[in-house]
Amino acid sequence: MTRTPRIVRSVVTGLVATAVASAGLLTAGAGAANAEGIPAGHAWVNPLPAHVYSPYFEAYNGDDPATLSAESGSKYLTLAFIETAASGSCTAYWNGSTTQPLTSATFGSSIAAIQRNGGNVIPSFGGYGADTTNTDIADSCTSVDAIAKVYENIFTTYHVSRIDLDVEATSLSNTAGITRRNQAIAEAEAWGRRTGHPVSFQYTLPSANTGLGATGLAVLQNAVQEHAQIALVNAMTFDYYIGTTQEMGADAVSAANGVYSQLSALYPWKSKAQLWESIGLTLMPGIDDFGAAETTTVADVNTVESFAKSNGLGALSIWAIQRDNGGCPGTAGAGTCSGVAQSTWQFSHILEQFNSRSWGHGWGF
């Protein structure tokens, strides 16, 4: 996904996550801080529901995530993006800005406020801008250990249990970066098992309305090869650029069915229920970057939410929470409004019904 409404995608997003620990909450021991940097007495709070609505939040536009979370009712947010400031660097920042380090000083108080309100966030690496400038950390940094350490720092600094990896554009052809990323995932997962931290990863991979493209599927195949545990593949069901008028709700359902077929071949040991719970869908509310021929309506969102709940999908999302209002009727691909007539937070209020802790498995591939 991108900071500006100009993506041309022929493939949908995939989210890939490792299993969240089944043990519930973990609490740090006494003292100023333990060896992993967790403040004394701090509990790992609010593990993600097995079926979660977590809209993307554009972290680069100056909004406060805690404020939008409270106003919209969206308890879980995916914060985008984290990247390096320059190609070749192993140091990552929020928005690639050296003024926004990956410390509690940046978004820490807002994330803590969301957690106190019963929610949590999913920090997101990459995105279209990083993926086209070699500043996604796995493309930029050639040290697997250094990449893994950055991931581990996110878990300990922000007390989260999942990281999003948005891999698209030229990053999909960077085979060395793909391998490093999956090796770093596996290393961070081993660290999580060793230290007792809940650790989960999700990929954002482009796809068509019929399922993942060959390059997106290759990322998952490499993950299997590198022993990176994969739990969720979420199709980003917009910006198809097919050139015809699309029924976006039907396209999202078609994409989910296509991903199911692909994952059933890639992970034949998974049950039907586990495979469905390993699929998510990301929508773009209103008119996407292609234009009015690709418009996701409120009716489409109801269709997708019903399908996702009936089949036990693992995640739903939108790009992005700042678009969930009717402030610019007729405008395509705007970053701060949907381009269609709607009430504020109307899409989110429908999709928030999807959140559940009580059904499904949620375990990685």
C-alpha cells in the first residue's frame, strides 16, 4: 500500500502471520526492567482476536491513532509504515524519518492508550513507497540478524504480538530480500519461543481478484522453505486495474476462494477450518485508485463481512481508517475520504462486528 493514491496493482495483498502464543497474558518480573527490555510489572495485554478487524492507519499524516481508534470504535489498528531512511541501512524508523525512531517516544503513548482501552496495534513494515525505493528493511539491510533484531525490538518496545510485512511492487522480485525477510521471521519466532514472547507476522502481498499472483505465492513458498511460520494471507481486494466495471464485493469473495485453493495446495496438512482462518481480506472503502469502475460500497462490505464470518476467515481490514468518511464525493483514491456518500466510520462500524475471541484456531502454517 502507498502513501499516495497512485498504485497500479494487478495482485491483492496477503497478510501472513505466525501463531500467537496460546498462553494468554505474560507479565514481566520485578525490577526496573528485565533482559528483554519489558518494564517491571508490564503485562502483555490484549492478544488479537482469532478473527480481527484491524484497519490500516496512515501513520505519516499527523493523526493520533488513539484518537481515531476511540472515535471510530476500531479497537485494533495496523500502523503503516516502518522503513529505513536510506537504501543500505539496517536502522528502521516510522515513515523512514530519522525524527521518528522505533522507541516509546514515537507512538508509544498512543499505543498504550489503545491497549488500555482493550485493543492493540499491528506495526507494519514496507509499503509501496519503501518497496520501490529499496527501503523496506529486508531489501535495504543484508544482515538477517539485524533485521530480526529490529522485529524483536518492535515486540518489546510496543508490547504487541503481531507485525505486518507489506511486500509489493519491486520487492516482489527481490529474491535476496524475500529470503532474508523469511529467515529473519524464523529467527524472531525462535527468539519468541525462547523468551516467552508472543510473536506473530503477517504479509501484505499483491493479488488479483482470483487469488495471489505468482510472485506473491513465491513469497509464501520461500517462507515454507525457510521455516517461517505463516498464519494469515489477506487479499487486498482493490486496485485491480482490470479496465472494466467491477462488482467489488463479489471480487473479494472470488479472491478469497482463490487464495483458499492456493493455500490448500501449499499447506496440504491444514484442515479446511484452519485454511479459512488463515485468510483475510483488505478492502478500500469507496472509489479506489483506478476510479469509479472499482467502487466498494456499503453493500459490498456487508457482503464481505457476512462471507468472512460464515467461512471463519481470520482477518478483515480497510485501507485506510482515515478514508472512512464521505468528505469527498466522486473523488478517486483520496487519502482522507472514500469518494462516496457515507456516514463517518460507516465501513468500520460494519466490519467491527467481525471481531471475535471465541471461534477458530489462529495457528500458523
